[in-house]
Amino acid sequence: ALRRAYETLAAASGPARLLLATYFGGLGDNLDLAAELPVDGLHVDLVRAPGQLTAVTDRVAAAPGDRVLSAGIVDGRNVWRTDVRAAFSALGDAHRRLGDRLWVGPSCSLQHVPHDLDAEDALDADLREWLAFADQKLGEVATLTAALNHGADDPAVATRLRASDTAVAARRRAQRGAEAHRRRARGEVETARRGAHAESAASRGAHGAASGAAEGRRASGQAERAEVQRRELDLPPLPTTTIGSFPQTDDIRRARRAHAAGELGDDDYRDFCRAEIAHVIGAQEEAGLDVLVHGEPERNDMVQYFGERLAGFATTANGWVQSYGTRCVRPPILYGDVARPAPMTVEWQRYAQSLTDRPVKGMLTGPVTILQWSFVRDDQPRAQTCRQIALAIRAEVADLEAAGTHIIQVDEPALREGLPLRRADRKRYLDWATECFRLATAGVGDATQVHTHMCYAEFGDIIDAIVALDADVISIEAARSRMAVLDDLVAARYPAAVGPGMYDIHAPHVPSEDEIATQLDRALVALPAGQLWVNPDCGLKTRGWDEVRPALAHMVAATRRARARLAGGGDAN
Ligand code: GLN
Ligand code: ZN
């Protein structure tokens, strides 16, 4: 297919020259194929796959004509400053062999990184020296090109290389300092972890929940926990709930902006959020939902909010990148060791629960999603960084549980998008990713119900990982595929409960009671009623109240109809 496609393109390209750009990994066993395609140039990612440089240079040098090699050696996917001297010497051999046929560039498109570091005046001065955003990366490319063309001794080049050397050395020094600190901190983490265990076990009366079990495993198996939770939570069949966020109105955004600008004091902002939480709780009681949420009014974004509260993260003022469509986010920069100086969500949760007799779900973002949607340090393996985040979330889970939260949702919408491109690398990723989720969640007692949520549910190839999360309930996107995704769960004999999204919240359409009833009936064909929850397919933050109110009312009405039928021994199952 590739050969045909590129032959067709080459035949049609006329005087235009074709550059085949590959990135986010090495060419691997496609190297020879890529070298044979009728293109004028080949771009390779030397950040993710520096080891391919010699082999690619060989192929390009041997190619007929004036084919170019575009060396993607400045990281286009992350925010770290390039060690320009190291990059310069890495390209020396290719430059000697290819001369003008060597190009220098970022590894991939620069749309993944913020625009300009100069727009950040609040960043810590030391950290700033470690960073390069899109504009700065272009400067690095220019320096590299100048160094290759004029030599490292050219005065202008030498100055810029020295600036790079200084920044690289400063970062190394800081990291060595952190190393010593880390060894000490590790001792403290151990102690804190044991403390959290003891506390949660005591508060839930879960005998031996912590003491005996490995920290990444729940004390009891899925079925046993489900039994305890059924007794303790006493929910109706087909429990109804939502995924967490409620409309982020202009009022909320205005208040947040005023608070950030110092125009709205901390107390006033807290009162504002509390009033919003009270409003959201009231609306859910009115809709007749069984398991409520506080609505996340205090969260600008599900990752940034935690990034702002965890040590080891920095946040930017203007570091916007595209999330999807017209939505943009400011991913935090994870530069150091992660720790949780103080509880992050417990006060909001406690307040929400004080307003109602129905259970309010605690709401956290999972370690893999925080990792995936941040700019992550590149000086240690991602798995190790993810474990640090997991321990921080674990502490928050323990505090939520100790505060009387019986249901805790840990969102992992990014679990799947972290999958490595190459199949051979996937198992290792899924192993540490699921282990981190369990590390974050498995410290709770049997009676505490752990939920997770994923949006883009193409589960077929990661279903074992979904099972390995060992959550008690998973809510997933299912509406667009009309519940087809449930087949994967059924085929894998998914043991826990499932909340397939009953309608698509991304569409500006209020589902009718009948539409939801139809989806629910489909779900009831796939799975027994005892295993099903009823919820929308994602958070409601992008919708307006005029859509959310009727949609939830219809969802509850459709559920009540199904319940009545089940109670009457009807045809549902
Ligand atoms: N709890 C989050 C919300 O409701 C989950 C968002 C997501 O799945 N991306 O907004
Ligand atoms: Zn979602």
C-alpha cells in the first residue's frame, strides 16, 4: 500500500518535491521500505529513536540523486531545552557524508508545544532555563544549522553553544541535588504510605485490608467486594450517576479568572464554588440521580487542577496547546519529584456530601492520564514518574475514604492513547500503566467502591488491561457505537460493573426518554441488569444547563421504566 501510494504521489507531484516525514518512533523494520519509496527526502525522529541515525544516513547516502535527510533532533513533542552541543556532535558524521543534503528540524510538528517561553514571566527562573517552547526550538534549529555550516568556533555559534552548555549543566546539577533529596523522600513516602494504609483500614473497619495485601492489590477479590458494597451502599438496580463535571458556565469561568487575577479573594472564591456545588447537588436530587457528584466547578481542567496542587509540577500562564477541535489546554510541566503537600479535593467533597443523604462520588484524575496530559521530565523512565504520581493519588484516595467517601472515581481517559505505536512495546506499557492505577486505588477497604472512566472506548485490544485495573465500576463511551463496545467486555467476561454511556454528550442534542430507553435495552441484552449502571458517556462540562437538565431527567425516567419492568419479571433479561 505504501509503495503504491507513494508511486502515485510521485507521479502526480510534478515539480513539487516530496518529503516523507516520520516521527514518534523509529522506522525499525520499515527502514528499507522507506528508503526505497520514490520521495525526495526522508524526515526521521531522532529524539524518540536516536539509534537509527547511522542506518538512515547509510540509506540516504546510497540513494540516487539528491535525496535529503531531515534530522528531527529538536524535541517537538516536549518542552525541554536541547543540549545543542550534543546534538551538533551527533549530527557530525551525517553532515560529513551528506553535506547540504542534511537538513535539521524539530522531531515533529510544533503544534504540540506552547508558542513562546518569553510569554511566561511567572515561571521559576531556574526551571525556565531548562525549557524551550516553539519559538525557542526554532532558535535551536538555527543554532545547529549555523554550527554545522560555520563550525563550532564561529564566534556567534560559540556564544550560543556556551549558553546551551550552561543551561544543560545547571539542569544536571539540580537533578543530582534532587537525587539525594529523593533518597530521603523515598523513606518518607514509605512511612506516609504505611500511615495512609493504617488510617484507611481503621476508618473502614476493613480487617487486614492493608496489612496483608501487596499495595497494588485490593484486599479481596471482585465478587467479594461487590457483595460488601451491595450491602453497604444499598443502591437500586441500574444505579444512575454522571461522570463528574457539570456545566462550566460563563459565571464560573469569570469567577475563576477574577480569582486568578487577585480581584476575587480566596474566601469569596470558595463561597462561589460552594454555592455552585450546592446548586449542582440540588439539580441532581431534582433529577432523581442515585449517586451524585460535586460537579468540579473548581477545576479549570482535570489535569491542570492537580498539576497546580502537586509538588514537582509547574504551570504556565500562556502555554496553550490544542486538545481537540477548538479546545485548548495548558498542560502542566512535570519537572521534578512528585509529592502531595496537602489534600487536593477533600474539602469540596466533604462540603458536597454534607448537603445530601445520597452518596457523593469522590472525583480524581488517574496517574496515567496526569502523566499523559502533562509535559513530562525526560531524565527518568515514564513508568517511574507515573508511580510517583500514583502514590500521590493514593494518598488522596486514602484521605477521601477517611473523610467518609464510599465511592471514589479515578478517571483514566488517556490510558489508551498512551499505547506505544509498536505492538511489541505495548505489553510493557500496559503492565506499568495498570499497575500505577492499582497503586493509586487499591489501598481502600472492600466497602469502598472504586470507579473509573474512559471516553474513547476501543477496547478490543486492551481489554486485558481494563480487567487488570480491578476497578469495581467502569463507565465508558458507548452511545455512538450503540453499545457495540459492550461485546468486547462480554467476550472478556469482564467481572465488574459497567456504566455504558447512554447518550453522547459531545453532540448538542437532548436525548429523549425513548432514545435512552432504546440504548438501555441494548445494554440489557449484552449484560445482566445486576452488572449495569446508567450514565451519560462523559462529563457535562461542555454542555449548558438547558441541555443537561432535561437529558438527565430523561435518563432517570428511562431507567425507572426499565426497573419497573425488571421488578415485574418483564422481558429485559
Ligand atoms: N470527571 C471528568 C469530567 O466529568 C472526566 C472527563 C473526561 O473523561 N475526559 O469532566
Ligand atoms: Zn470522558
